[in-house]
Amino acid sequence: MELALTEGSVIELDASQKRYCNLISYLPIPVWQIDARPAERIFDRLKASSIGDLGTYLDEHPELVDLASEVLRVFAVNDEAIQLFGGKHCSEFLGPVRYLFAGTPGSARRVMQAHASGARNHVEELEVKTFDGRLIDVLLLMTFPVPGERLDTTILMMIDNTARLEAEAKLRSVEADFSHAARLSTLGEMTTSIAHEIKQPLSAILMNAQTSLRYLRKAEPNLEKAEQLTSRIVECAQRASDIIGRIQDMAGKRAPTNTLLDFNDVVEQCLVFLRHESEEKDVVIKARLQPNLPLISGDRIQLQQVIVNLIVNSIQAMKAAPQTRREIHVETSLGETGQVAFSIRDTGTGIPIDHLAHIFDGFFTTKEGGLGIGLAICQSIAKAHGGTVTAANHPEGGALFRFSIPTESTARVNNSAFAKYPTPEILPN
């Protein structure tokens, strides 16, 4: 009777193993099965040696990662894995795991650290070299064994990300085109103001130059006065150059570049840029910028595009308002959640209630001849920087917009919290 039970148990175990193997074989994604026992032996030796900080130890002994990549061995793959890597037979895949991580330096180390930390899973994006010479982008998913399961097997899966990343790259390119078009549209609306802004320093240069010539043509040239006037010419030329530089920055098309920025400085540059536009429309801009704000990380031109767009919209929203009531209040502040915020309130008629739900939709506009992409691009830029743009009506009248993004330190903490599961940046629609 005891022998029958034992034979029955063996048969049941064998059937269970066959079901497991069949499940792995027919999964619709590439799967590798890896013998995890050598890793457990390495970790046991490290613990016995009282190695507390594995990261520091690996910095001092990088050869340990190479050793682990050699002794950890693949013992089974499914057909999807063979197809992904352009292989011909499963025997090509059996052996040391190093080929899995050869395309992305550092990935083997991250996997090793995740396993040693007791993590159940590890997820990251990486580039792998296939057997037929291709480099492909994949999403790596690993499940490590825990007590109570098969302690000898780590499951590794890969999902081909190539098509998705190509689609995202095209999406980013299209969005960059829309963003550029929105900037050009804004500049087009400000043509008169821009021309006046440039004309002022040029007129001053002409006047100072003519006066300087008169002093130099006298019987006794007044060199001191001529020098003073020449200094003014240099100052005006620099001012004109700065104005043209700001216009070129707004009109140019280039890839975003994230740097550490003073948020108040970004806002102040926008106010200078729009000074004549507001004066021409009889709009008074009152600014209250909170001092000593933490630095932010972002693309200066994109952030200025959001702020300029919001201010221009507010200026245009007050066309019908009496001249004595055309005011824009802008503020910067630091929120409790570690975000800096730019808020803008105008004294116009506000946003119609039925428009509030659609104001950030692409191609939604109430302006004659408007593209309807300005606010949609603003929201996209804000999200790409980890922030938000919101719209509401102020209780005392007028529209209220709030643009907030994380400080550099907050963004760094948030990024490190998700460092184990990096995902590509996906710009919103």
C-alpha cells in the first residue's frame, strides 16, 4: 500500500512538471528558465562574509557580476525566445546568461542587486543583442524564486518594445511640430509688439550716434561726451540683441534640454518679453514672486512657452473689459507637496462653464482664426515635466490658471522611487 502511494505521488509530480513545462512552452511571450542555485550560493557567501552594502561591494569587485553571468545558466527557452533572438535551435540559448545582458552595460548588476535584496520581481527596459546581429529594445521582466517555490528556477521574460518605441518617437516628433507651430502662432499674434520692442533700442542707437558725431565734428571735439554716448550705443545694441535672441529662442525648433532653473527667473523673462504687448493693450500686469524658490529641472523654452501662452491668453481675454479694469495678477509660490506654482488671474469675463471641460482639448478654440493647440500644448509640456495646468473661474471674476511643476529635489526623489521600474517618457496627446 505504501509503495502504491509513493508511485502515485511520483506520477502526480511528473504530471505536474509536464504541465509546468507545457505552460512555459506555449506562453505567447519569450521566456527563459534560469538555474538560480549558483546565485543563492553566491549570496550565502556574501552574507557569511558580513557584506552589508552589495552596491559598494560590487563597485570594489565588479568581477563578481561577470562571475554570476557565467555561472547562472539558462536551461530552457520557448519558441518565442528563439524567434525574438533570431536563433535556429534552443541549444544555442542554453548556457551562461551573459548574452542576455551584453547589449546594456549595468543591467546584469541591477538584476543581481534586485535578487539579492529579496525582491520578488525586477522590471526594466534594456537593449539586447540578438544572435543575428540586431539591437532591439525590450522590456525585461524577471521573477525570482522565494521559499516554498521551485528554488532552482528564475523566470525571465522579454517583450519586444521596438514598434512601441518607434511609435512614441514619431509621436514626440509630431508633438514637437505642434509645439513649434504654437510658438510661431503666438509670435505671429505679437508682430506689432515685437517690431516696436526692437525699434526702441534701434532708435536710441541712431539718436546717440548722431549726437556723438555732432560732438566729434566740433572745432574742439568733446571726447568725454562722445564716449558716454558710445557706451549708450553699446547698451542699446546689447538690448536689441537680447530681444532678438529671445525671439529666436521662441521661434527656433530644437530638441528639449533639461537644466536646473530658477523659476522666478523664467517668469521674469516672460514678463519682459510681453511688456510692450501688455502696454499696447492697456493691460497692467502685477507680479508677486515668492523669493528663494527651490530650483526646478526643465526645458527653459518649453516652460516659457507655457507662461507666455497663459499671459497672452489673459491679455486677449480682456479686449472687451473697460481699460480701467484690465489687470493681470501673476504669482509664484511653493506648495506643500514640493511643487513650485505659477498662477495667473485676469479681470476679464472668465471662462464659459460649458467650455471648462474642453479648454485643454486639442483644436478647441473660441478665437477667430485660432489653431486651438496652445493650451493643449501647455498641458502636454506640464505633464512632460511632471506637473499640471488647471483652469477655473475666480470667485471675484475673471479666469484663473495655475501651472505647477515639481522642484528639482522632489523630482529626484520621485525618480529614485521608481528607478527599479524605469519606463520611457511618453508625451501625452
